[in-house]
Amino acid sequence: MLALPWGCGPAAAQGGPLVAAASDLQFALDGIAAAYKKETGQPVRISYGSSGNFMRQILQDAPFELFMSADEAFVFQLADQKRTLDRGALYATGRIVLFAPRSSPLRPDGQMTDLRAALADGRITRFAIANPDHAPYGRAAREALQSAGLWEAVQPHLVLGENVSQAAQFAVSGSTQGGVFAYSLALAPTIANAGSYVLLPENMHQPLRQRMVLTHKAGAQARAFYSYLQQPAARAVFKQYGFALPVEPARR
Amino acid sequence: MTLQALLHQSGPIPLHARIDCAAGELLALVGPSGSGKTSVLRAVAGLMHVGEGRITLGDAVWFDSNKGVHVPAEQRPVGMVFQHYALFPHLSALDNVRLAVPRGAPADAALQLLADMQLDKLSSRRPDELSGGQRQRVALARALARQPQLLLLDEAFSAVDQPTRQSLYDELIKLRERVQLPIVMVTHDLREARLLADRISILDGGTTLQDGPPERVMSQPRNARVAALVGLRDIHAGIFHKATSVGAPARLRWGDAAAGIDLITSDKGRLDDGANVRWVISGEHVQLHAEPGAEPNMVPSELHSMRRLGEIVTLQCRPQALPQARLHLDVTTRFARLLNLQAGTVVHLEIDPQGIHIMPVKRALLDPLA
Amino acid sequence: MDWPALWLSLQLSLATALILLPLGVFAARWLANSRHPLKPVFEALLALPLVLPPTVLGFYLLVAMGGESTLGIVFQRVFGHTLAFSFTGLLVASVIFNIPFALIPMQRAFETIPTDLHDAARTCGLSRWRTLWRIELPLARRGIASGMIMTAAHTMGEFGVVLMVGGSIPGETRTIAISIYDKVQSFDMQAAGTMSAVLLVLSMTTLLVSAWLLRTPAAARHHG
């Protein structure tokens, strides 16, 4: 821990393999990494952020060994640029929720009827989503709002989170009247207890096919973790956090 | 070891100066502010670059613009004392001096130098714990620590009060008895120069106007400008007439042919008959009498005004035969009281023929660098 | 409490201050004594990081050091890893954006040394080096110390540039300021609170030490 970071570079195995993970995996992945450490003694270093940001950083040679994106398009872009070992594996499919903090006058429902009314009568001044430009959950939120025909009305009130975690932050904080963010985050007790939410129908947005891939910098430890993520123990945790699981992937 | 310096440049500070100072001699550079005297000193010290010229001390060439020689200040064996002491504030008096002592000198050299200035008891004090006079003595000790071959004083006595100044003068005089260094001192105070210097050099606008022993320069200025700079208040007009026969005195017509006073003076053979001249006379060559007398050059004058400044009274006299002329004279208050001088009375000024110093009206300035 | 992040921040601050010490001293001394016609231009350039938004600085640094840049590529070849996203890259960025914090107090300190002291030193036979060592540095030491402290304090808190150039790589570029940001994002408010309090105490201590160092002795102010 008190290692000197000089010169050896971040890709050294000290501290464990370096993972870039989409923010919606915040709680799920922390749980999986803890279990992994318990089982193998190997710690894992995780950085959370928006998938688009990580893709850009990896293109600039950032030292990440494993990239867990919330949108497979980013993984494919990297693979096309020959930055990855292969085209990766699907590990989960995500869902979004409409959330209102306790203090809010908004009542969340699956058809967003109260949201529509609230936008009309001025109850909504600020509404949080992740930045659609580089966060998959932001893109999904926009698509959902567009399907409901609410995008024009909500746009002037939007507060954009740099990643879906920050969007959840804003939604929970009480300084907004609500927001749309990841289901996996809403299931965490700290957030669930802060308000009420409802799952939004899958047909309102493009599926959030979450794909992960090893980069060329991946060491043995990273590969080991990559396999672990596709095994039952890890998959159970994903399920616990509301992700839909792909069919058993082909063995690598 | 004689110091010789010839300096010339047109800018940024114009200079056209010449310095000669022999070992054991004290030369004062005198002039008004902006006259370039400090620049000349700094150039000699090596602290300022000059366009053209040559500076030598004995055989050593410190600066020669033709040969591209410029010895940096730290390598010239000079000691310098500054107007505001320039002592290193974070060091004690002893350490200030010790810093300048060269390697290989005895261990107590610094303390000894301070002892020479009666400062050994104060050696551990910092400059801010010393009085102005004490600081300047430390500065002097420090300047001597390098065993310099030349001592430079830049308005070294201006920042202290009168009594302290007096004791510093004494210190300097004692020093000159101990060491035979050439010393160049910059001052704007003529009295100080007169008191301490063997020779003075008058500078104006960066140009050396005249140099020589103080009494000579101050009573025989080369021209009107020098006369003004050495404090001669009255510059009179006149016409010079050569002696009519050998051994006879020359005649100076104070004023002009129409109205004036005839004075006798000596003929030095330098002036043509009938030449228009300016002339000056310093106060020591004018004697004031209450009654007329038989001595030559007696000029009855109206005592127009008297201004008293402590022990001295400045009189403004106007000759009766030439009322537009002015002659100022300083006398002691005691003398004035003795003669019962009052404004409006008539006094008789006896002008010493030998004291009259005549300057031709048009005279090309002698190039000091020629 | 993210100890590795705190340790990283401390190392970054210390390293930056140590690098800027000799660089700052020589640059400050030159600037204080120089009458070069272009001096105002240099001063403005060196003060730029004070006013430039950190993201602008971060952007230009990324362009200069990132994987696509000449510097980045050469570095990668020599050391086997990227300049950006590494501690070394962070150190380079940190040195650059701290220049005015180190330089300005030092320059002021050198400027207050009266010019006749320089002249006196020379006429005492002191070489330029000895003058620096025995006269200028002791007289300027408060300003130098102040510059170092400002640099260290500023580095501890720097966020925008670090994030852009370093990312948030645990153990490598995740400084304490970044870690606080991450903790808030992952809803770990307690950790964020603890670390913020630590930084607050550190900053206050720095300011107090700095003020103490720069105090003017009462005697000097009233000296006639």
C-alpha cells in the first residue's frame, strides 16, 4: 500500500489488475471484487466512470487491463481500433428506473404520467440524467423520454451527471425533483431508502447490452478475473442487482 | 600606486571624465546631484560598464575599451563604503567584516579591524542594533578587510547627523595616518571636500570641469559654471587693461567704460588689453572696514541687507559707484556687532588685488581627456 | 479513509516542491535582478497557470503528453508505459501548474534585497555564487519557504488537471482530492467526510505556518 509509484508504471501488478468499470456497476462490482478477494486473496483495483470516457482514455493508452462497458458499442469501437484482445463478452443487460427523492412532488410510474403532468404544471425545475454523449445510461434515459414524448419538455430542466452514478447523486440529493438512472444503483439500500422509483419498460429504449473486454495490457491476474466474472458466483451478484444475465458464454 | 581613469560615453548616463589619484592622496569628486560623480565612482569600482575608456591602478589595467579588458568588481582590490552603509542585515558586525577578509589572513584579522574603529565590544551586534555612526565604521572596517589598494567612499557621511559626521571625519583622518591608500570620495558637500580632500574634482553633467587643490579650485574657478558650482555667489563683469609699463599693476574696470570702478590687479600675461572678462573673488580676500582707508581697491558700498544664520551674518553690499553690482560677504556675528553694522550704512570693502580671479568671457573648455 | 491516496498526494506535493526549489530560486533571482526588455512577457507566461482554468491547462498538457504526442511516444518507448495516466505524468503537470505559486513569493523576496547589498558583496570580493549562497539566500529564505509551502498546499488540492492528465488510477494517479470525488460518487459519504476534514486541517495548518514564516518582526517595522 505504501508503495512508491515512481517509474514502475501503473501496469505493475502491485495492488492488483486495473479495471475500468461503468458507474452503474458501482455496488455490484464492489461486491464481486470483495468475494473474489476472499476466495483468491487477490485484490482488484477498480476505477468507476462513464463508459465513453474510459473508451477515450483507453484509446489514449490508459493502462486499464479490463474494460467493463455499459454499452457494447464502445467495446466494438476499441476492438476495431485493435486495442483489445478480442471482441469481448456480454456480461449483463441493464435496466433504467424513474426515481423521485422523498422530498419531491413527483410520483414515479411506469408510463411517466405524473412526470408529464409535473412538467406541464411547473412542479419540475430540475431533472437528473447521465450525460447522453458518453454515458450509456444517459443515452437510454434520453431514448425513454423521447419515446414518452417528454424530451422537449424536460430538456430545459436537465441536470447532466458526468456518469450514471453522479446522475443518481443529483437525483437523490433533493436539489432535483427526480431523475432517470440505473436500476442496479437504485437497488442499493442507500438509494432505495432515499425515495421511490419504478422500473421503466425495456421497450422504451435500446437495450443496455453491457459488454466487457480485455485490453492488450491485460496481465494474468486480469484474465483470471475476467473468467471469474463469467462464473456462477459473479453472475449471481449481477442478478441480485437487477441485471438480466446472458446465456452461459462460450468458454475462452 | 596611482589611480588613473579616463571615461567616456554618450549614454545612458553621459560621461566625459578624468580621475587621477596618487597613493596617500584623497580626491573628492564634487558636483550637484545628477552630475555623474557616483557613476564615475561605480565605474572605477567595476560596478558599472562604461562605453569607452581606461582605468588603471599602478600597472594593473582594470578596464581598457580598446583592448576589451574588463576586470569584474569582485576581482578589483577596492574597498567601498556606501551612503546607506549596505551592511548585510542578517550578519553580525564581525561576520560582516569577516566575509570580506581574504583566505589565509590571520584568524583575528576581522576583530582587529573592528578594534581599530573602537568597535570590538560591539562585534556580535547586528546592524539594526547599531547607531548610524557605528554602522558606517563597521562598513569602513569591512571595506578595509580586503587590504584594498584603493578606497572609495560614496557620499559616506551624508546619512549621519552632524556630530557623528565629525567623529567619522576624525576616523578617516586617523586612517590616513595608518595607511597610504589612494582614496576617492564622492560628496555634494563643498565644506566636507574642503576639509578632507587634498584635491577636488568638479563634475557637471558627467564632465570633469576642473580639478586641483580645494583652495585653488574654489578661489580660481576656470569658468562661470565652476564658479557657481563651488559656491561663489557673485560673478562680476569687467574690462581688463594691461599694465602700461613693466612692474606696474594691471587695471580691472569693474562695470564698463560708462560707469564703473577701477581696481588694480596683477597681469598674468594671459589676457589681451580691453578684453571683456568675468571675475570672482572669494570672501577671504575681501576685508570690510567701517571707515575709508588708504589701501588700494577700497570700494565704498551701501550695506543693503543682512541675514543672520547663527554665528555668521551674510551681508549684501552694493557699491556706490556701481549700484547694480552685488557683493556678498560672510562675517561673524561678533564682528558685525563690533562694527555696529546695520542695513543702510556705508561700509568700505577692501578688495585684495591678488585675490581677484579673472576669467575671459569666451574660453573653450579645456578637454580633460586630451 | 483512502490511505494510499493520501500517501500519493503527499509524495506528489513533496516531489513537486523539491523540483521547483532550485528551478524557482534561479528563475526568481534572474527575474528580480533582470532589466531585460522582454521581462514582462516572461513574467506573464510564468504566471499563466494562476489564471488559466485547470481544464484548459489539462487539455494542453494532454495534447503535449498524451499517447499521440511526440513526448508521449518517446516516453513510452523509453520507460515502457505512458506518460499520461502515470505518476510521472502527474508530476510533470504538477510542476508546470505550480510554477507561479513557487516563483512569485520567491521573486518578491529577492526583489526586496536592496541593490546596494549586491554592490557591497561584489566590492567585498564575493563571487556571484558566494553572493547567492551567503547573502541572497539567507535574506530571501522566508519567501523561498513560502513558495515551497504554497506549492505543496496547492498540489494537495489540485483536481481538474490531475483528473484530465492522470485519470483516477488507484495507487498511481488517484490523489486524495480525486478520491474524495470518487467516494461521493459511490455514495460513501463517511469516507468523503473524513478525507475532507483531513485536507481541511492540513490546509489550515499550512496557512498558519506560512503566516508565521512571513511575519515581519515588530522591531523592523518601527525602525527609524
